[in-house]
Amino acid sequence: MYSDKKKKYFGPALVLTALALFFCGTIFWGASVTAQKIKQLPPPPPVPRYKPKPTPTPEPPEYEVIRVSSNLVVMPVSVTDANGQPVLGLKSADFRIEEDGRPQEIAQLGDPEQVPLDIALLIDVSSSVSERFAFEEQAATRFLKQVLRPTDRATVFAIDKTPRLEQERATADVATARLLAIKAATGPSPTAFYDTVSEAARYLAKNTPEQHRRVIVVISDGEDNFSNSVRDSAVAAYNATKGETDLTPAARARIRAASEAALLKGHRKAQTEVQQQVQTANAVFYAINPSGQALKLNVISTRAQEAMQKLAAATGGTAFVPERIENLEAVFGRIASELRAQYLLQYYSDDKSGRASFRRIVVTTPARSQLRLRAREGYYPKAN
């Protein structure tokens, strides 16, 4: 009986188990067949890649070349009162500028306390000044230290047989140290005064910003016997008379007059050239002649001083002749006062003619006519 019961209860279970195994086997067999079919399928074709066409480089645009010629004029102007004291705080409206008689509009006014200063100091080392040389060096050193600020610069030249750059543009301490190391000539030596001033003007024009105030200060008697123009005229005078055989007093006087005329012509040519160089550099020229009253003792010294006075007047500076060497400090003080009151006026000239000739400038303070103005006579326009 028990056996029959087991058959009764386990029979259906066995059937269900068999069916389950059948279905599972069918599923696994189907999956295996499907996997085999998938493995046998060929790989999918690669996705096509499209290579973009390069963007063509555009042709560079054609620009019209426009040449701009600057007609900016930079004008240093010193303003002092009747006592020679600097006058500060002036505005553009206080000034009036005329170029060749035409009023000009001031574009910018540089205040003396803000515009940097570049000074070229030229000291004569020839034998004619050797006795006073040490005192001149000391006074010039104190002047540079007094007037130069941290933003200012000084350049030192020696006036010798050829222009000699002793110290390139440097601070007051560096420039004065070099200045004190210069030695004067111990014996007769030629002097190229005009060439050295011209070289200093060219140096300032090339190595200093145009918006700086440029100043040349010379300590010299101004006598020149070795600049190019002077030397050439002396050689020409000698060649013109070396074949003379007539030794009568009249002939000698004629030869002497011809030589002096040739030398004078050479000096005037050199003076014209140096004035143009200083004006082209927009520099102001100051001269200190340590000869004192002794310069009146001969014609050469007097002519040299007159040439320095003319150059100073043309460029807005002054030529000083202290009576005694001890007055040198006071003279440097006067120059320092003027530099502390030196404004930098800038305007754009309305002269579009393109002419390269000299243009005359007049600067005034119409509302304050009692003030004393010192400015250069004019300028040479830059070549376009």
C-alpha cells in the first residue's frame, strides 16, 4: 500500500521535473545555437569617416600705406620773476605761442617739477683753463647733485682736441664720480670747442626722449682752434699764402689780413653749424666763462665769448662771465633756478608747407607781462 502511495504522489512530480529539465535544455541549446549563429555572422562594415575639406586661407587684405609726418614742436621755456626766482604753477592758458607770426594752439604743457631733465655737461680741459680746473670740477659736481632728481640724467663731455664722451647718460652720483676723475691738460693743447658742442647736441637728440628737457651746460672760454671748420680754414689760409715771396711790410699786412679773414670765415661757419645742431636737438645752451675780466684783453677771447652769447640767446639759455672764480657757485645757482622754472610747451605746427627752413617762434604770457621768459628763437622742422 505504501508503495502505491509513493507512486501516486511522486509520479506527477517526476513528470514535472522531466518537463522542466526539457525546457531548460531547450533554452540552453537554443542559446548555444544562437551564439554559434552570431559568431558566424560577418563583422559590421566600418563607419565611414568624412574628412573635412581644409578651409582655404583668405588672401591678406590690401591696406593703403599712409605716411604720417609729425609736426609736433617741443619748446622749453624758463619763467622767472623780476628777481630771477622761478615762477611755478602756470597753465597752458597763461602762454601764447606764435610761429612765423601765426598763433598756435598749445597741445600740452609739461610742468617743471614733473618733466625729466637731461643735462650734457661740457668741461674744457685745455691748458687755458688748467689753473682753475679743480675748482670748476667741484662747482660743477655740486651743481649736478643740486639740480638732478632721481628721474633726471647727466652726460659728461671733455672739450679737448676732439670731442670726448667721458660719461654716457647716468644718474647724478655716477656722472659726478666720472667728472671728478677727469684731468686737465698739463701743456699746450688744441681745443675743438664747436665740434664738442655739436657732438653733445647730437648725443642728446639721439639718446634722450623728445619729451624730456634737454640742456647743454658748458664751462669754457669758448676759444676754438681745432674744430673741423676752423682747422680747414687755417689750412686753406696757409696754402693760399705759402708761396708768397714778397716780404715788404705792405705784403705782410695783406697776407695777415687774408689769413684772419679766412679764419673768421671758418669760425662763422662753425658757429652757424653748431647753432643749428643745438636748435635741432631742442636743447637749451648755457655757458660759463671762467676767464672773468681777462677775456677783454684780446680779440680772440672777446669773439669767443660773443659767439657763446649768441648761441645761448638763440636757444633760450644764458652766457655767464663771473668776475671771480669764487662766483661760480652763484652762477650755477642761477642756472638751477631757471631749470626749476623751465616749462615744456608742446604744439602741432599748422605749417603744412613742408619747407625745411628755420621757423621763428615767439612765446609770451600776455596776462602777466611782468614775468621774464627765456625760450629759443625757433626750430628747424624734421625731415619727412
